[in-house]
Amino acid sequence: MRIGEHNFIRQLQLHNEKALVYVIDAYGGLLKSIIRKQLYCLPERQEECMDDVLLNIWQNISDFDETRNSFKNWAAAIARYRAVDYLRQYQRELLTVDIEGTAVAKEDKRLAAVMEQEISEEVEKMLDCLKPMDRELFLRLYVEEQPMEQIIRETGMKKEVIYNRLSRSKKRLRRQFCLNDVQRGV
């Protein structure tokens, strides 16, 4: 069977490996450019990230909904988020100490600062569309990983109100990124 633009999604859902080859041929350049943009300071991790992106597409194709987004945008979002995950993972590795092997990871403070700045800027760009209070809640719970009880105590809001605001914020972010990706032609 010949795989093309009209049937590759269905073939991916059936786990036809030829469909994955088609995705690599048709969208590989886009995915690589997104990964390179995010992981420019880690060229040795770019290929591994690309493999993870393709694996995520392969494993999660059942989550793709053609009515909500194009495949191109969906795959680009996977690449963007996996690359950011790789930055975070590398940042954690810089702080890791292996006591058994007495190998201590030497922290490259300049690289860590650049990566932290890159992640912070990306998060700020993402959250610009939110109201200040929603942005603060989002940052406290998901970025700073503060316990919900502490946020409730410090804001005086009910748990349900916080979850409702976060749910609306997530929806707004999804809409914003889908529109931005479509406008940019990603």
C-alpha cells in the first residue's frame, strides 16, 4: 500500500511502520528545526530528542484529533514540549551527584543560567495571554510546584475556584497555541 498525505494518519493508527517513514520524510525537517531551536546548546541531545518525538507520535497517534488541529501543528507541539523536557532533564543532571562511583557532575553555571533563562522566557511567552492572577496560580502550582494547601492558605481561595481558574487557563493556552501555530504555519 502506498502511504501519502491522505492516508498516513490512518496507517499510523494501524501502526504501519511505512507511515512513520512518511512522517519522517514529510515532517522531519520541521521537527528537527524545532528541536534544534530549543536544544541549540545541547547538540548531542538533539538526535535522541528527535527519536523520542517520533516515538511519542507513534505511541500517541490515537490522541490526535483532526477536528481540533492539523497533524503538522500537533507534531510540532510534541517536538517543542519534548525539547523543553530535555532542557529540564539536562538541568537536573547538572545537579546530580553519584556517590557510589564518586563521580560528581560539575555544574556549568553559564550553561545552566542560559538554559534557565531560555526556559523562563518560553514559559513567560506561553503565559502572557493569561490574567495576572491566573498566571500567578499557574506558575505557583505547575512551575514552582507549590502544594495546593499552601496556595489555598496564601490566596484565601477555595480549592474548587483555583482548579476552575487553572482549567480555564489551560483551555486558553491550548487555544492560543493552536491559533499561533496555525498563523505561523507551523
